[in-house]
Amino acid sequence: MRTSGGEAASAVPGQPARQDSLRTRNLALVLRRIADAPTPVSRAELAAATGLTKATVSALVDTLVGSRLVGELEPRRTRPTGRPATGLVLDGEETAGLGVEINVDYIAACVVDLAGRVRHREVVQDDQRGRVPERTCAAVAAMATRAIEAAAAAGLIVAGVGVAVPGLVDRPGGVLRFAPNLGWRDIDVRRLLSRAAGLGELPVTVDNEANFAALGELHSDRSAMPDFLHVSGEIGVGAGIVLRRELFHGTRGWSGEIGHVTVDLDGPRCRCGAQGCLEQLAGQEAILRAAGLSVSAATCMGGQATVGRIVEAAERGSARTHAALRQAGRALGVAVAGTINLLDIPGVVLGGIYAPLAPWIAPEVQREVDRRVLSAAWSPVAVRVSRAGSDAAVLGAAGGVTTAILRDPAEWMRRRDLRLAVGT
Amino acid sequence: MRTSGGEAASAVPGQPARQDSLRTRNLALVLRRIADAPTPVSRAELAAATGLTKATVSALVDTLVGSRLVGELEPRRTRPTGRPATGLVLDGEETAGLGVEINVDYIAACVVDLAGRVRHREVVQDDQRGRVPERTCAAVAAMATRAIEAAAAAGLIVAGVGVAVPGLVDRPGGVLRFAPNLGWRDIDVRRLLSRAAGLGELPVTVDNEANFAALGELHSDRSAMPDFLHVSGEIGVGAGIVLRRELFHGTRGWSGEIGHVTVDLDGPRCRCGAQGCLEQLAGQEAILRAAGLSVSAATCMGGQATVGRIVEAAERGSARTHAALRQAGRALGVAVAGTINLLDIPGVVLGGIYAPLAPWIAPEVQREVDRRVLSAAWSPVAVRVSRAGSDAAVLGAAGGVTTAILRDPAEWMRRRDLRLAVGT
């Protein structure tokens, strides 16, 4: 099965190959090479790497520079003789993506430019359970409007919006079908957010927060494995599956529901209706309860403060907290091992609350995968800790917008020209 | 993530699109359309379906007919006026694939022609546990030689060999890394089989039997879902993941090890070294033991006779057998539900011993997935029974060869011309 770093260069499956899409595809190919290069590249290097002629590369680069997607650095001398080459990099000074996140106990927004820098960020710790979706979405919409204004003040054009939500999403429709921890069903998130000022005309992509968190990890860590499972521990537990640096969505976009994988056949009942689900054994509230820390106090504090309390108890040597973390780590390890047996993924990244809890959780996860993954004896599973941490989902939601531009710059250039023409 | 029914029409990822591969890709596109059509198609219909000109389609079809990949039926009248059109179908009279299977308690071979008909089949029930791999492979090699001779006698050219084995395979090398139920490690199956007469020069693809079984199901059932999980119950339990009618292999080809997914944390010890693995709860021997049927007697009889004994006991109303099947079905349902939560696959096909046992197993599987799959409430999981049954793996191994020809006919045409030129 293939994902496609080179997707941009592929013909539409099932369609005959034609000349007329060549320019669009080669534009994407050149932009992707510039984006992936660890250091600025020259036109000559691009020609060598892509197999295109230097004239073709030059014309494509000029187009990308003209659209503010690529910037030129001062000429540098790459060889002792000859003209010094101009270094090409992504231009982060005009194009940006907006990410927003609705989670169980916080909402967040951020703006990331095309070069991957975070230009604006806002997080509000606030439990959303029991809230009507309209109220939560209004708060998030206001946050999005502030972010777009902040971006505009910095000279940035926001090209689109990614919305991370804690549940199953109908991706084409932007409808949240079911968020067990919020108790929401069939909420048209895209429509509710479209009321925000400045958001109306932008493309909005709604996806599961664990999927976006995996993308966020990918964007935050240049040395990230190309294939990995990213597990986001929150009140719920979700996973994003990354294969060849692309999200694996499954048939309908509902993949990665590791939180509802059965770990204990006759275990505690879950909000989803089943029993023994991973998140009842390794979710934030399960850990709090097992550690004897008050869940309701934690809820008022919001996610990051809550994790801080668990970390603090573990650091001061609380035996009960250590036991709770061992138990959670074991359950997580069992579910991760099963996932790797099924999918053959070489590594797992512990994200969300599992990142600060990694000193206690990671060894348990490693032990279980070493024991339970059939191939582990000769190909040990890498257990790593997230670099993006609890910001991963909102970063990934914003990064998804810029990644879409890298994949199809021609499409963005058409939209940009239209916007500039009408002066918005 | 995308698999590709239209893979043949895609450029090489990461490479620029060029004219020179257009013919190769369009050849595959036309052949694939002929293969996928439910009834014979005309050149005009192909032109309409592919967007290629009639002249281009005609030239491509002539090439495919000349290479014996496509056959022309008697002209038929598709419209009241105009010339009657020639119906095009896959030509099954020259090109064929060979599949062989090494399993725990049987070995098998079969020849399938390009049109999908089984032209030769041989199965020997014989427990391979405790055998040295060389002896098993020699027996399979002799079977392969007989199959190639039978194919030649029928005027068929065997284009390649698929080898199904019950364990983890290094696919590029054709090495079986670990087969827990045989106790084999690091066996170079490709090299051991290459000694068979007539096999030396053929491309040999070694893969896990559960992967090939999923392909076999796909080939046997025109109405198969495009995305499904195929579970093969044998002494071991494996799964093949089919997405957009292609196998999902995972990073190293080791996906689908559902038999080693933990279902009961503290359950019985498994041959893989872990405990509580699905196959210890729902594999053939686990069912025999729980049903109070003798495992050793069953072993002497070979797989299909063994299942017959379980079916017979269930049909005569043995309460203990019913309880054993309920327990196995429940364990299988829990593992399948976890897989669907992770991968978002809309259906599961019960294969191997689970096909004849479906009357007792399938309702349990359905109950567990209905309870445990997060999206099941509005998108029920389809639980189906394999049509290919216990032949699925060897059929899929042979079908993989012909599918590869459909994907890249130009490559096969080059090899065929070479063989005809040297008179082999």
C-alpha cells in the first residue's frame, strides 16, 4: 500500500496520463523539494534532484517566488568556481494556516506560517462537558477571529482553517458524529464556526484531534520517523496513524480510536457504551482516580494543570501514583502492541498527557510491546516521547493547511490571485 | 492515505511526470478496465471510459491481444445501427500464475489462469510441525514442479509463483523470519524452493498466508467489499487487510498479526512468548480443547477433517462445543472490534476454519463489534463469510501473479517475448 510523499506528481488514479497537468504537478514537486531540503537549495540542485531541465525549474521557481511561497536568500558560493547560487527556502512571510481545537477541558487556536513558525497562540483551560455545542463553538469562533486579526496585523494571509475535535468526524461534511466525552452527537461544527468574522470564505477542515496531533508531531520534529503511531492521552485517548509522512484515515476517516480498544474484557464501563476500553484504564481521569487524586478538583483546573498534579505526586514518590501510572502504562502498552501487530508500524510516540508522564509510562509501554509484538525480537519497537506535547493537535490543524498548499500550490495560487483581485 | 486501483496510471512518486511512460501506463489502464468490466467491453466503450482516443485504444488493444492477454469474442450488436462491436475479455488460454502454500498441517499448490479460472489444484493434509524446513520445502517444490508440468500440458505459461507461509516474511528477501506454530526462524524459503525443476527462472513472491488469503477472497468474490479485514482461522490466526482492493502490508510487510493481539491480559501462554493472544482463545486447537475433542487425533487428520469434527459436534448439539465456539467467537469479535476501531474498516470476512464454523461464530463476532466499535451505532460493521474458504491463501498466491500482470502488462510482455525467443 502506498501513501504518497510524491502524491503531487501522481496522475489522478483511474484517469489516463495527460500533458496538461504536468505543470501543476511539477510545481508541487519543486515546492516539496524546497520544503523537504534540510538547508536552502539552489535551482541547479533542484534540477538535479527532480530530473527536470534547469530552464523548467527556473520558470517554476519564479512562479513560486512571485506567489510568495518561496523566498530567495542571499547568493552563496557552493563551488570554488562559477556563479554563486541563490538559496531557496519556503517563504513564511505571507502565507499561513489557522488551527483551532475543541477538547474536553480546553479550547485553543494557533497560526502557523508556511515556513512552520508559530505566529500566534491562545489556549483557554475550560471544561466543555455539559456545554451546548453552540456555546463552545461561539467561543472557538471568537478565538479564530482574534487569530485571523493577529495574523493580518503581521502581514499574513490565512489560507484555511483546521478544526480539531475529540470524536468521530464525517470529514467531507465537517460534522462531528460522536464525541463520547463531550456527549455530543451529529454537530455541524463547520457550520457553527462559519459564523466567525473572517472565517466565512475560508476552507475549513474538521478532523479528529488525535489525527491532527499526529500531524503536529510530524511538523514539529524534522527527525520524526516516517511511519509511527502517535497516541494522545487526554481525558479521552486517541491515536493518529502516520504512514510515509501522511495520515492514515481509514475508509471513512474514523481510524485511530485506540481509546476504545478493549484491554480488559470485563473491565469498567466506558462512555461509549462498551466496557474495558483503554481510556477507562489509561485516560487522564482513570489515572487520577487510581492515584487517589481528586477528579473534580482537576476538572476545574483544566488539562495541563491536572497533569502537573500527577507529575508532582509521582515525583514526590507517591506509591499509589506510581502504581496508577504502571497500570495505565501497561494497559497502553497492550493496546499499542496490538496496534503494531495489526499494522506493522515501527514506532510509537507518546503524546498529550503521556509526554510529561513518560518517565513512568514509557518503560511500561516498552516492556509490553517487547513482550507482545511478534516481530519485536529482531526489530524492537521504538517508544518515543512527543516533542509537540499538548499543543500537537492545534499545531497539526494549522500545519494541515500549509501542507495542503505544499501539495497543490497551483490551487492556492488561483485562490490567492482571486483574493488579491477583490482586495480582501 | 491512498491505495491505488489506478496505480498503473500513476507516475512514480517523487519523480517528474514524463511522456515516455505514458504508453506503459495506458496499456495497464486499458487492461485493467477490461479486467474489471462485468461483461465484455468494446474498443469504443474503452475509449469512452478512459478518455483516450479510439485510435490509441485500438493500438493498445491490438498489442494486448498479440501478447495473449486479451481475447476477442464474436462481434455483438450493441446498438440498432452501426457495425457490431467486438467484445474484449481477459485471455485465460496462455498466461497463468502458480500459488503454493506451506501451512501448519497441510501443503498445497494451484494454477490460476489470467481469466481467474483454477486450472490445477493439489492439497496434501500433513502436519509439518517438527519437520525440518528443507523437507517441507522439498515436498512443496515437487508439488510446484507437478503444477508447472500440468500447466504446460494445458498450453499455459506460468508467469510467476506466490508462496504462502504461516509467519512473518521479509518480503524483499523471501525469507520467513518467524513462524511460531512451525517453530521455524529465518528460513530462506525462496532459495529452498528455487531448486524445484522449472521454478528457477520464475519470479517468486513469498508472503504471509493470511495476506494471500485476503487476496484470494478478493479474487473469488466479484462483489467483495473494496475495504475489508479477512481473518483466517487455522491452527494460527492471521488477518489480511484489504484497502481499495489492495493489500495493506505495513512498513515491513508484517501487518495483520491479529492472532497475537492480546484479548485476555492474563490469558494462556502463546507459542510467540506472550500471553492471552487471540489464537490461544480462538485458534483451531483452542476450540478443540475447549470442546473436549482430542487435539492429537485431529492433528493426524489434517485441517479440513478437523474442522469437520467440530462442525459435526456442534450440529449434533454438543453443549460443550457450543460453549467453546461462543467463547472463540467472543474473543475473535473483541479483536476484530479493536482492529476496526483502529483502522476504520467497514467489514470483516470470516475465513479459514471460521467459514464452516460461521453459523456459531459469526453471531458472536457481530455482537461484540456492535458493542465495541465506536462508529457501529450509525455504521454497522458487516460480518461476512468467506467464499474462498480454506483454499483462499493458495488461490490468492496464484492470483497475486496474474494481478501483477494486470498492473504492469508491459513488464510481462518483455519477459514473455524473451522466453518465446529462447524457446522456453
